[in-house]
Amino acid sequence: MTLVLRVDPWRLEGLKRSLDALPQWLGESRCVSLAGLPPVEDMEGQFRLLGLRCLLRALGAWRGPAAAGTTIWLGQGAPPEARPRLLLWPAPGQTLPPGSGLHLPLPDPMHALWGLLEHQPPGQGELHLPAEPDWRPLLPLLRHLPRGLPLPGRVRQALLARAQRLVRAHAVVAAPRPAGGILAALLGRGCRPDPAAERSWNQW
């Protein structure tokens, strides 16, 4: 049985601070467009997107056309082509498809949420996250949402809140993908990572 990994808070703080290097990769322009966004049922991906938006907001970045500044690709589908500055920031452990662009040598943007998510005493039992990035079996609300359509902000906030409550209701999270282990650590829960997820932690 895989041992439970408990990430030291100071390590999480160090990972968050290392994201301060993002401005040097954006260049002088703070005009940013996002590509390769996660589907709505990928809740770990939604937390990654939330972390990135928090980072960009803190930097004073603004969303603009792809031709005007930097495009950040988050891993869904193929990277776009013909962009003046394309930064590849796939999910941890994700294999990069062939294509142009600079792979950002930074921890996952989800680490920007360290200290921003509510902590509560651990619940009971073990939560098994899905092997595929699809939380519909865990969150019934997702089953009623259309796929591929943009969500109103209040619906996305409700989904993120429900996902947090679900994780906090357990003591340990079994995470077959690295992003699930990061989410567990950010919420103060022990993680039972698979080998690929453990290698991702060791990378940083």
C-alpha cells in the first residue's frame, strides 16, 4: 500500500513563491490570452485555471487578442500555432505534444492558491479521485451541465466550493494524477499518490 504523503507547509510556501518568476516569461507586455482551457468536468483543471487567474490579476495582466501579447496554453488539445509568444503550461505529469512554444519551468499555477483555500479539521475516510480528469461521478451538479459551453461565474464558484467541501470531508485523498495530489495538499489533506504523481512532487 502506498504511504500517505503529507506536504510540509513551508514547501508549499516555497512553491508558491517560485511562481513570482512568471513576469519574466510574460515579457514587457501584460496582455495575455489563454488557450487549452480544461473542460468543466475537470475540477483539478478548474483549480489550475483559478490559480493562474489569481496570478495574472496580481500582476496587472489584462486579457487581449492572441496576436497582441502572450498566449498561455494549459494543456487541453493541441497547442495553437502562429502566436508571437506561446508559453506551454500543461498539467503536471502531462506529456507535451510536438509543437512550438516555450515550456514554462515553473510549478503548477494551482500552487498560487496556497493560503487562499479554507482549511478545516480533516474529515474521515479516503477519497478516491478519478483516474481520468472527470469529476462527474463525484459531483452530481456536473452531470446536469452542458459540455463545451462557458459557465456563468456563479456556477463555476459553486462547483469549486463543492469540490473543496468534498475533499475536506475526508482525511486522505488517493490521487492517480499529480494535480489531485496538489489539491489535497492545498486543502491540508494527506495524499496517497500513484508513482507518476509522486515523481511530479519530487521534480519540485
